[in-house]
Amino acid sequence: MLVNAKDMLQKAKEGHYAVGQFNINNLEWTKAVLQTAQEQNSPVILGVSEGAGKYMAGFKTVADMVKAMIDELKITVPVAIHLDHGTYDGCMKCIEAGFSSIMFDGSHYPIDENVEKTKELVRICAEKGLSLEAEVGSIGGEEDGVVGMGECADPDECKAIADLGVDMLAAGIGNIHGKYPANWPGLSFETLEAVKNKTGEMPLVLHGGTGIPEDMIKRAISLGVAKINVNTECQLAFADATRKYIEAGKDLEGKGFDPRKLLAPGTAAIKETVKTKMELFGSVGKA
């Protein structure tokens, strides 16, 4: 069922596990994530970047597809549709399109402007029953053309944003989107601990969940991370399975070129990846 993410993340924080946000790119992706969540009896967040929203013909198309799929596949576990790294305009469009949760990434604004825009969105989300994620300190790596190197957030700025009434907070702790470089120094647990001490009960969000060692993930969860974003790992698994299918010449056998057959191994690979992550995050059986 479609819900906002507030309740599921508070439960996760109290229960010392994390809910996975899995970014979706098309129908196969959406169906794979929803089915896996239902099979694992896990709450789930479907992340949609502005680029993916555009690719899927607009946010309304995405919201309507997810709602119809929840209905048709009889999905009973809690599901949130969440805008990932949204601009202020993108947030407004998603509120209108029927998303249940949004992330406003005001990390590139001066802190005062970030605060002003976040305040306005807190008010609108509270009125409409959506959950809101804010970001402090930019997350490294590349996301829709923006490249950064994994900065650490200022714990006082985190407190200032948390106090505005957002439901979850993404704080940069040296994490990056995409694949991690060989010289990556690891997560800054010192920063995470300081942010946790300043923000108290606020569920924290870890972006760039692909490629962070399992022991670091578990430690981050123990320090208050209740939402972990995964995107690149599903993409890599999908591409790998699709490549193997084509290299084995399966698309040339019978009706193997039919997109339903061609995309099936990649879809199965996404399901496997999502299941593995849900087990690692501890959300299996928590719906």
C-alpha cells in the first residue's frame, strides 16, 4: 500500500534496521522491487530521480504506474514513492503528481536559503501528508551530471535543518554516489556520531549505498541510519545479466528477442540484488 515514509523510518530507527530506497528506471525495475518487497515482507521506498522521472514521461506517469501496480500485484507491504535529490520545482511537481514522499536537495544553496525553502516544503508536506527528506553537505560522486567528492556535513547545520520539522535527514559522511574509487577513505563515523547527537530521534539517510562494505553499513545503522539508497548496484546487476543473455546468443533462439524475454534475466538480477540488500539492512519481515 502507498504510504509516506515517516512511519516506516521511525519504526526502522527504533528497531535498529534500515529501509532500502531502490531507484526505479522503468516498468521492469518497479515491478522487480515491489515483488521482492512483498516476497520479503519488507517496507520499501521507490526512489525516482528527476532524470528518471523525465525518462519515464513525467512524474504523473510514474506515480500512476506505481499505484496501479500496487493494486494489480496486490502489494500489501508499505511502499513510498520518493523523489530523489529534488530541486524545489521538482518537489512541487511531485507533490502535484501524487508522490507520497520527496527529497529536497538544497545542499548547494547557502544555508539560509536552504532553510527558507525547506521551511516552505515542510509546511506543504505536512498539509498534504507527505514525508520530506532534506540534505546537508553534498554527497560525492556523480548524480545527474553533478560531481562531488564525498564531503562531511556540519553537525550544527544538520541540527538547524532537522529542527525545521523534516522527517529524515541525509548528511554527507564521506559517502559517494556510484562506484567507490580505490582510494576512498571510508565513511566518517565521527561525523555520523556528531550528527546523531545533535539531531536525536531524526532518522538519518545514507546515500550511495552501492559499494560500501557490509560492516560499515551495519555500523551506520547502529548509529541511527534508517534509510539507505541503492541505485548503481541494481543497474550493474541488470546490465550484467542482460549482457550474458545476449552473449550466449539467447536473443537469437526462437522468440528470444521479445523484450519480455530479453529483459527477464536483468529483472531477475534486480530482484536478487534487492533481496540481498534487504537482508543486509535488516528490513526483511518488518512490514
